[in-house]
Amino acid sequence: MEYVKNILGTIGNTPLVKLNKIVEEIEALVLAKVETFNPGNSAKDRMAVKMIDDAESQGLLKPGYTIIEGTSGNTGMGLALVAIIKGYKLICVISDKQSKEKMDILRAVGAEVIVCPTNVEPDDPRSYYSVSKRLATETPNSWYVNQYDNPSNSLAHYEQTGPEIWEQTEGKITHFVVGVGTGGTISGIGKYLKEKNPAIKIWGIDTYGSVFKKYHETGIFDENEIYPYITEGIGEDILPKNVNFSVIDGFTKVTDKDAAVYTRKIAKEEGIFVGNSAGSAVKGLLQLKKHFKKEDVVVVLFHDHGSRYVGKMFNDDWMRERGFLDEEKLVAIDLIKD
Ligand code: PMP
């Protein structure tokens, strides 16, 4: 018989899928590392396991403890799966701009969800950073995960995702492109790939309203770069310890509208139903096309599943209300005229 001893045994070894129509203007081979094949439907399952395992071995997390985290949903889902298997209680503190689907999914897998306002400063007592930290100090026998600064986050990608990409491309990868939030994914994979071959270029995808690109280029943490944005999962108004700027060659910023439009295009043109940050990553990759030569092998990572965004960019009314549906609306008007 062939089986895994519980659902955690299905994490990792996600496929690389060639992108075709959506990247037809690029001559290089473009491959997507589709992380939705993980059981929690995102790359975050990998680091959830690693952070919990490491906290246990360091004696920070013990039987009967409550795990507390500020999470945009995907980390929460990963933590929830591990918490179920290992018998911990989980509290997720989430900001109100996150999709309702993400909150419902977290509740479905047994997490307690606390929703905080998005448009407040990180050090405001109502922010999800502050609320999660406060809960962690006030709750006895609890462990605060802190994915932003927890080194096990990027280590999971250094130990697993990086080697997978290297082996799947038989060492032929020349560029890696990925959205950056806590920085765990880009820093872990980037470090591993650069150790294997320092010529590999690592590109981060940032969003307008976030500090990463400017900080990387100037070393200045510019508060003027910070304003509310719609894109989920990437960009920050803080500098998480997990962002290792030394393994990143550059950032490109993608607008909320482009991210939403390209998330829809990935589903329609490639049949790959993935989330908002995948749209950012593909649009960012197209913005970078002058850096890619015909013989290059470009890997882009898709973090999470489209089902979490059915009420958002996959919903026409949501797109129309934000003025994101122009091109498709024009096509519809043309069809009516015909
Ligand atoms: N995309 C999505 C959908 C995410 O949830 C996250 C995590 N915030 C990221 C991208 C960025 O990954 P990381 O935190 O490892 O930088």
C-alpha cells in the first residue's frame, strides 16, 4: 500500500508547468512553480511545518499551547493543518482587506479568526501586527509565530523549494521571479539558487504602496512609498527580517489593476487557477522581458489558489467597481454592436 501518514506528508514536490500564451512575447522558456498543489493550496504550508517543528525543538511550543499569528490567510491555513495534526489551538489575526473566502476557510479548519482594520499604522494598537503581539503576551501558554522575523520561514524554502526548483530544471534555471511579502520565499529560494550558481538572477515583485523596491535601490525606508493598496499577499509597510536583500537583484512594481487583470488571464489563457500575487508575478515578469534571452530558463512561483479570490478579481462586479474591467468591457460592447 502506498500512503502518507497524514495530510502533512503531501506537502512539497509541486510541479513546474510551462507557461505558453500569456508569455508569448518572451522567447525564454518560462516555467511556473505551482504551489497550489500543496494541501493548504499555497506555498505557506512548507514554512508552517518548519516554523512549528523548529519551535517545538527549541522548547518554545509545548503540548496544550495556543499558536498565535498575524496572517493574510495562507500562512494561517498552513498553520491550521499542522495544528490539527499536532493538536494545538490556533488564533489567526487578519486584516479586513483580506478576502472573506480566506477568513471562512480558516474557520473551516478550526482556527479562531480575529479581524483588524487595514488602514492604520503598523504601531497603531488596532493594527493586526499590534493585536497579534498583544494577544501573544496576554494568552498564557501561547507561542507567537511571527512569520515576518522567524528564520524558519525562509529556511523552509532554502531546504525544500529551492532544491526542488534546482532539480526540476536540472540546474538550467537562469532567473527566478516571485512576489515578496514576508520575504521568506524569495530569500530562501534565492539563497539556495545563488549558492548553486551565483549567476542566477533573483527578481522580487513588489506593489505600489510598498517599501521594498525603493529600499532595495536606495537603502532608504521611505514612508512616502506607503499607501493602501488592493493586491493581497505581497508588499509591506515594514522591513521584515526575512527579506534578505543581498540575494535579490532587483524589484519591479505592479499596479493593483494589472495584478487583477493578469490573475484572470492566467486562469483564462493557461487554465491555471491561481491567486492575486501570481497575476502580479506574471505581469512583473513581462515588465522585465528585456532581461531575458532566448536560451534562458525563467521560473516564476505561483503562491496560492484562485478559489480564495472568487469574490474579488474573478468577480466582474468587483472588477467593474474598481475600474479594472475596461478592456473586457469594450469587447462586450463591440459584441453587442455586432
Ligand atoms: N503571495 C501570497 C498569496 C501570499 O500569501 C504571500 C505571503 N504573504 C506571498 C505571496 C509572499 O510570500 P512571502 O511572505 O514568502 O514573501
